[in-house]
Amino acid sequence: QVQLVESGGGLVHPGGSLRLSCLVSGFTLKDGYIGWFRQAPGKEREGVACIGLSDGSRYIQPSMEGRFDISRHISTVGDQHMVYLSILKARPEDSADYYCSTDPLGVSCIRGNGIGMNDWGQGTRVTVSG
């Protein structure tokens, strides 16, 4: 059973940085991608970044380039892995609930709208203010 648990959200000042974590368990490494998405109140969900768990290939949505980064840590024991989303230069408009999600075939994440993604975590809230 695939499980995703996000953490690391909170308050960050404009221009500051924050790292979000996604604990992924039960997900097959081969061909699989993990994506980070966000949704602000009253707005549509939008993609932020994707990473291939097996090869670490990264894709940052063009509108997010330069301000977000994605990385992963693959556990050598068991099937729990970590995927990180770094917010590098936070802006007030980055305030949102951030979610990680699975893309078993590696074909949906880069679309950026979440359609076709499979499992989702419960989200972690980021507030940029100050």
C-alpha cells in the first residue's frame, strides 16, 4: 500500500527558504516519479516539480524555475524514501497547501495539473508572510 506523508510546512518570510519533506512508502522505484503540487484557497491545483525516484531526473515547472528545487533520498533498507521540495526565494503568492503525489508511469507529473497522478498525501501548509 502506497503512503505519502508531507511535513515541513509553516511560516516563512518573503525571500526566505523552506524545505518540505515527503515520506514515500510502498512505491515501486522503477519508472516511478514523485511530484509536488500546490493549491491555494480559491485557486486551481498547480504542479511545482517532479523527480524520478530511480534516476533522480528532475523537472521544475517553468513558472517555478529558479525558486524551487526537488531532490530525493533513496533508502537502502526497506521501501521508505524521502522526496524534498525546497522553496528558495519565497513569495507571498507561494502560500498554499503543498502535496506530494505518485506518478507510476512517469507520464503525468510534467503536465502540471495533477491529472493522472495516483496517490496523494494529506498536504502541508506553507504561509509566506512577514
